[in-house]
Amino acid sequence: MKIETKSTHISYFEDPIPELTANGHDTWSLCIEIPIPSDVINPTLTDLDYIVKYATTNDKGDATVQADVAITSTRCPVGVVLETSDLVIYSQDKKAAYSPRVIDEELALCLSTAHAVKCNAGNAQWSHHVDHRHVGSHVRLVGASYLYFYFHVVEYPSADSSRSIAVEVSATWTEDLEARKLKDAADKKAKEEAEKKAKEEAERKAREEAERKAREEAERKAQEEAARKAQEEAAKKKEEKPSVKEAPPVADAQMQELIQETAKKHGAECPQGFAWHKTDYGYVCGGGGHKLTFAQLGMA
């Protein structure tokens, strides 16, 4: 299987260095976080190259410098570090303030360290320190890890000192192929499971929608049937005429409707709208001028 590699790169340049313009800092460090590819599973660092170019002018004496490359699970402050106590992964022995920095092995793994003496001219001429180094390694990172480049300086600046620094770091990585296989298989299984659940959910919603429509259709038909029966009942009730014996003494709404329909046929409508009263032979309006017999009303 072909092993793919990925590269990450970071650069830093300051001229002058803003944090040191007061020229009162004779001991300081620069911390740069080297990017680790986020899309690589358990990345393995195979190669690292860095170049440091540090220049000063108007110094009062020679300086010592130290460059470290370290891997740690501890987040470190990046940029120019002025306080020794902020060097998180280093031993905090105050007696060793001007001695080489020592990485605490319980906090970080040191991949490379380089010490040098930077000779300064002590005048307005620029003096330079250049360090170009290749770090060959085979370190696999598992879990939350950070890769840092540290550059430490102990020097003797004057009020007129000026500083310039440039750093370039490149790293090459490979992936844990077995872990990639497992992850791809897990992702495929998770995708299939998600698709299965989505299909089941879609089918469930479709069933519920079909059941809802069926209920609505059944309710609609039931309402239509109830309305039809009500109409038939009303029509039947309307067609049914009470017997003479059951006829009310004073025409109720149903009787009044029958009387009005019959009165139109026989020209016996009461223009005054009087109530109709039951008699021995039929109904007569309240004014006495309009009469309908039971036979005319179709009652027996």
C-alpha cells in the first residue's frame, strides 16, 4: 500500500522584535507551535527541518543561544516568552537561570537540542547567528499532542541594541494506515447505520402519514354519512304528518309549516300571521277568517 506523506510549515519574522524594544530583557525565549495535520490519524513525524537567523547590534557582550524541538501533551504559550516561569515544559530550577534550558522529561519529549555561542561585535555592526538543522525522527502522536520549536537567548543588550529574528520550520508526516482502515470501516458502518435509520424513519413517517390520511378519509365519510342520514331523517320527519289525535292544540313549528304549505294551495293564507288553533274539524287562524280541514291537511 502506498504511504502518503503530508507536510506542514510555519514561519516567524520580526525586525525589530516588539517585545524586546525596551532592551531591558537579557534572557528570553521564542516559542513556535508547529502545525500537526488534523486530517491525519495518529500522525507520525518522520522529518523536520528548521532554520533560525538571529541578528543583533550594539551588544555589550557575547550571547548563548539554544534551539529545542519538543513534543508534549501540555499547551504552551507561543510567541516571545519573557518570564522563565512561563516555560511550561522546562525545569523551573531558579538556580539554573543562566545555564542551558532543560526540558522536564515527564512533561515533554525532546527531539532535538542545539547550543551555541553567538559572538557579538559590541558596536553598530550586525552580528549573526544561523542554525540550519535536519531532525530525523519516527515519532507517532496519539491523542492530544503539540509540537513546539523553542529558541532561547541569554545576552547582554544595551540601550541602543536592536534585534531581528527569522525562523522557518517544515515537518513531514505519515499516517497510521491500520488506524485509517479501522476508522474508514467505522465511518462506513456508521454511515450505513445512519442511512438505515433514516430509511426506517422515512418509512415510519410515511406509514403515519398514510394512517392519518386514512383516518381523515374515514372521518370525512362518517361525517358525510351522518349528514346524509340527518337529511333523510329530516325529510322523512317533514313528510310524516301527525294524526288528528296527536295534533297540537296550537300549531307548533312543524304543524305551522304544514299549514302554510297547505294554505297556499287552497288560498287560505293568513296575511296577519296569526297562530292557528285546533278545532273539531281542522285548524283555524287566530283571526277566525282562515280555515283548513284535517282532510285538506292530509291528516287522519
